[in-house]
Amino acid sequence: MKKKLQREGLFREMKRRRAYEKPSEKRAREKGEAIRRARKAARKMAQREGLIARPKKRAVGPRR
């Protein structure tokens, strides 16, 4: 259940709503989030087109 709530962003939302957020801070946060989403989408598109290498998979070692 924790993973599902985390994927839906519930924990992030609860943390954000703990204190009042000024409208200017909200705009700045949303703009930053949009920029991060756009960069991530562009990076994924470039990987699909072969312009940049895909990240290397980590070697799975023994767990402690």
C-alpha cells in the first residue's frame, strides 16, 4: 500500500499542505516541476532515438 500511495504522490501532497504556501512560491514550484518534467521527457525521447546512451544497469550484488 505504501508504494501505491507513494506513486500517486500522496505523501508529497501531505507534506506540501502542512504549511501555507504563498501564491508566488506555488507558481515558482509548479514552474520548476514543469521544467523537470520537460527535461525528463526530452531525455527519454533522446534515448529512444539513440542520440544519447541509455543509463547502464547496476550489477545486483548480495543483499545484507
